[in-house]
Amino acid sequence: MANVSYGPRGLELIAEGRTAEETIQELVAADEGREDWQVGVVDARGKAATFTGNDCFSWAGGFTGEHYAAQGNILVGEETVRAMARVYEDTGGDLAGRLLAALDAGQEAGGDSRGRQSAALLVVREAGGYGGQSDRVVDLRVDDHADPIKELIRIRELHTLYFGETEPDDVVAEDGDVRDEVVASLIRLGYLEDAGADDEKLYGALGAFIGTENFEEREQERGYLDRQVLEFLRGKQPGA
């Protein structure tokens, strides 16, 4: 059971200046079904609060820390949520990676007592979406899978490959052995006819590969290549 209005209404209350605790208090005070729900809130100051109604099925509960709220119900036990909180606190990197690590840890600690089926990840930042045209940095979901969290981690890695920014240390010069490898790979995949192609043909073929595989976000100036694109090129098989 769920009251999905808590999401948009909670954001409105935070935008009006409420703390996480005040937001939860206002949400549940006006809701006669509150004993059936759970809700977690993190406010703009990084303070968090969690609420679990008395009629949620056991085990049910939540924990909070700086910048996070973790909760669950119908769980194997309390350790599921404790593991999520602990791993979130101990994991570095970006928000999406930390959230996935926490979910994975919760599953390893027991997870939902009914088994596994779905998982989802949503990360929002102003103008953080594709081309700065939306706020959705990551919006992924797995609705029906035997191992949904692992599958969510896999498709998030693909999302990062296609839409992530190239780090300065991940730019490699396309010369020497790297050039030879790129040429051989492009021939193997049918983008080049022979190893004696001049620069115009080589860079035209590489551009065609990048466009076909949707790596435009990782395309570099002529003579340079994103390391992750190079790794993908190395492993790409004809027809795959």
C-alpha cells in the first residue's frame, strides 16, 4: 500500500522551507491512512527523517543519517536497512553509485522477505539531464527480473558509458599502438576496408562508429579517443 501524493506534496513543503521532520509531520497529520505507509525525507539542508506506520508489515522500520533516509517493510530483518545505511555512509563516488551500493548491500543482508522482482533509480539535478535539457541525471528501472538490483547496476553502467562525461585522464592519443588497434578494430567491424587508409578515411570511419553506437557525448577532437570508447571498440564483435 502507498500514498504516492507524499512525493510531490513533500517537495512542495520543503520548497516552502519546512525541515524534513516538519514535512513528515504535516504529511502524516493530514492522512487517516498514515499507519499503513512509510516515508523518508531529506531536506535542502541535508537533514533527514523517516516514518513507519504501526500497521506496516514486519519487519518494518528506517534509519537516517546526513543526506539520506533508508527504510523498508516486509523485510527479512532490521539488518537489511542497517546495511543500506552503513554502506551508503562508507561508499564514495557519485550519488547514483552510492545509492546502488546501498541497495545491493540491503539485498545481500536479506532484502525483502517475499523475494526479488524490481528495482529503480532516480537522480535529479537542475539541468543535469541530457544536453542540459532536463533535470533527470539518471532515471532507470527494472520492473521484472530474477536479480533486479544487479541488473539495475548493469544498465546504470551502460548509462554512464553513453551519457557520462569524459574525465581528463581518460583521453588517449590515437597514435602508435592505439592507432593500429583502432584501425584493426574498425576493419573487423566493417567500417574500414584496409590498414592503409589515410587519416581522412580513418577518422571518417571512427566518426561513423561513434555515431552508430551513440557515443557522441564522448567524442573527442581529432587524434584523441575516450578510453571507455576504446575499450568498447576493442570488445565489440561484428553483428553484436
